[in-house]
Amino acid sequence: MKDKLSKKSRRLCSSDSGFTFVEVMVALAVLSLGIVIIFKGFIVSLDRLSYLTNRLYATTLLDNRITAIERMLRVYETLPFDLNRKENINVGAKEIEFRQRMSISEVDDFADVFELDLSLLWDSGEKEMILSRSAYISDFEYFE
């Protein structure tokens, strides 16, 4: 009986049912490649989210500035003098500097209508981003 038990235990210990070193290395390589791809996608998603957040702030800032310029023209009958100004805004954990470029010109054949071209620029990593809007503004009062 002891002889039968020792034969079984020897057979279990010398069995070839385990993984070889090459199989383990291939599995680790495939797993590592998958983890790298997932992390790369995560980093790209974070960069895109940061860009879209900054663009949302820039869009809101542009709309507010166009409204303020139009209101200034209607109430005070004057146009702003600060064509190129800068504003720092906290976006999440970062402070972003939005730089404004603005040009105002009269529209031909219309005395009190002006064309406003407003752009906001900001740095996103190594790139300079820009968002522009054009609008026609006047000091006419709208009555319904």
C-alpha cells in the first residue's frame, strides 16, 4: 500500500500539466500591452476633457464679452478701448490665461452698425488654442 501511495505522489509531482516559462512570458506580454493601451486611452481622454472644459469657459467668456460690448454701445454710446486684454480664470485646479483679440469696424452703408470680431487664445500644453466669434452690433433699440 505504501508503494502505491508513493507512486501516485511521484506521478503528481512529475506531471507536465503546468505552464511553461514561454507561456507565462507570452501571457505577461499580452497583459502588459493591454494595460498600456488602456492607460494611453485614459490619458488621451483626460487631455480631451481638459480641452473641452477650457473651450466651454472660452465660449462663455466670448458670449459675455459680446453682450457687454453691445450693452456698452447702447447705454453709453461708446465702444471699448481695451482691444487686447488678458484674464486669468481658475479652471479646475489650473489657472488659465485667456488672451483677447478684438477688432471693431464700421459696416459700409450702415451708419450705426459695427462688425465685431472677437477671439480668445489660451495655451493648452504646447499648443495655442483659439476660439473666435463675429457679431454685428448696433445701438438701435429693439421695440416690439
